[in-house]
Amino acid sequence: VRTIHIGGEALAVLKRRSESRTSEHVFTGAGGAPIEKRYLAKGLSHFAEAAKTGKAVVPDSLRHGYGTRMIQAGVPAFELAKMMGTSLAMIDRHYGHHDQNRARAH
């Protein structure tokens, strides 16, 4: 289980959704059970094919995209590590090359 800080319109949407359902899980099927990762992956694959991206899109792609865009937006790596529930070393390893401050220094 990871804690992810959400704000803005995304938070508003999740709050509205939580008021209309009985499950504690964010991503659920019609019966309220959590969606399995392989089911989500299959759906994302169909979307990627329809969009003709030419790339594999998996659930972890969403997390990676989030981390990349947050670093590019100037969010400090330490804060991003806390938001993503991971280590600073992992953030540096996977997203450090996107850090605009580091890029300017070179």
C-alpha cells in the first residue's frame, strides 16, 4: 500500500466518486472489487493500440509519467520520493536525468 498525495481537480473527482460507492478501493470493477493489474494492463493496451502510440502502455507507465512530469515541473526529488512512497535513490535513478536544475548546472 502506498500513500499518494493528490490535489486539485483529481482530488475533487475522487471525493465525488467516493461518495457514491461503498468500496475502500479507488480502482474498482462494477461489483466494487479492486481491479486486477492484468485487467488494467489489458485495457491500457487497447487504448494504446487505438491511439496508435506504437508503444506498450502498462499500469506502471502512469506512475513513471507522473514521476517524470513532477521532476520536470521542478518538484524537489525528496518531496517526490515522499509523494510516491519510495526512496530518494530510486527517484534519482529513474528520474534524475529529467531534473531541470541539474540540467542547467551542466
